[in-house]
Amino acid sequence: MRAMAIVGYGAPLQPVDLAEPPFGPGDVRIAVEYCGVCGTDVKIAEGVMPFSPTLALPHVPGHEIVGVVAEAGPDVPLAPGTRVVLYDYGTCGSCRSCVGGRETTCSRLRRRIGFTDPGGFQESVTVPWTLAVPLPDTVAPVAAAALSCAIGTAYRATVTLGQVRAGSTVAVVGAGGVGLHAAQIARAAGAATVVVEPSPQRRSAAVAAGARAVAGVEDLRALDDEIDVVVETSGHPAVVPGAVAAVAPGGRVVLVGYTPGAPMTLDAQDAVLKEVTVVAAATPRARTCGPRSRSSRAAR
């Protein structure tokens, strides 16, 4: 099976030939139709993730996967030929987070497709059928790939955690994949939306998506509208104090982006006196996924 894999951190991906993985009764083998490239794929390739020191190489990244069921185990209710988009979290289903409906913070995460387990930069990928979500034929692969990643993250940050509602004003920091989707989701929820982005090209993309755009968080104070919610997707630590300063009293700041190893700071006095709620669109601690060591994979 042909794949593009990380063979050394900081180096370009290389073509490799891999054996098909074991196939269980509850598994599906997905013929990959399309796999998007996420910013996290770059971090994995650079070796800066928490699990990087123990990740066995070569490793196949890619978690924005769309494909077709090529083979299904006897316990699988999905028929071969079904188009699917993959969900990359293989959760335990029984910990406090899972039972409480917070699968993204599962404390006994079993796998993460493309993170600690082989991903979609290969001809096919084998996963438990519960991670394969049927996809209508009307949704194009290039659009569907982002559903469980950029779009799902943006929806959770904006609607679920940000509590964006009609009539509110939302500032989205960063006009990357998650940021542009967050801005569009906020608009669909009935909110006025402004995007903070230093890049003129990305500001133009935000305007084309229906948002206003400014170059920096300091520019938000010049707006007539008070900012009810700030969704921070850039991951730049220096942005957080400005986000807290820009949001209205009683507002919310949702942290989505992050830079590994770079702590964020904020003005506690400003946050406390304004009663600002700061929440995070949580990413599970990937080291709890139990990545196989180089020796254990070689033995297998």
C-alpha cells in the first residue's frame, strides 16, 4: 500500500510502501478519496507534539479523511460502497468525560487517526466502523474533509462553548481554516462578525465570507459594536491579553489555537473586574492515546 509518511522530524514526507494493517470484525477498510492537510499535520511532521518523542516512525499523518468503504467486518452495519468522513477520536466511551458527553476530553483515549495512529495520507485506512460517518453523495470530498476537523472545531468553539446567539457580535482572531469557518458559523447563527487578521490576503478572504476585517486585536476597540465573544484561533500567545481587553464586560473568550510549549498570559485584573469567561475548545492530551513505541511496533 502506497503512503506518504514522516520518516524524520523536520524533513519532507517521503513515499513508502506499507503492509495492510490487521482487520477485525468491527472494522472497516476505507479507500481514501481525499485527505485534507491540517495545521496540526505540520506540527506532527515537525515533531513538536506531546507524543512526538515516542511516536514510531515512519508515521502516516492526515486526519481530514473522506473515502469509500472498501471492506466491512461481519459486525459492521455499513455496506461496502458507502461514502464516509472519518472521526479521528477513538474514545473509551466509559470515562467521566465520555459519559458526560465530552468525548473531546476522553481520559482514556484509545486512538487518534493521523495523530498517534496511521492516517489518511495513504491509499486506504482501517478503523473501527464507529469512526466512519456516512456522507451524502451531494457533498464533495474537498468540502467534506473539513467536517470533523476545521468545521467541527469551529462549531464547537463558536456555538457550543462561545454560546453565540442571534444579535451578538463575535470577533474571530485568525483567518485560517478554523477561523474562516468560525466566522461563517457565527454569521449563520445570526451574529455580526469581525475577523482579526494581519495578512491582507486573508482579510480579503474574511470579507468575501461576509465578515468585517481588521488587522489587529487593538483595532477592535475602535468598532462601534461591543464584542460579546472572541474566538481565538491563531494560537499566538501575545493575542490573549488583547482579546480579554477587547471583549465586553460579561463576555467570553474561547481559546482554540495553540503553539506547543508557548504559554499564554492574560491580565487577571482585567478579566476579573469585567467578569470575562475564558474557556478552551479542549484538545485531549494526545499522550494518553498510548502511542506504540518503536520497539513494540517492530515486534508486532
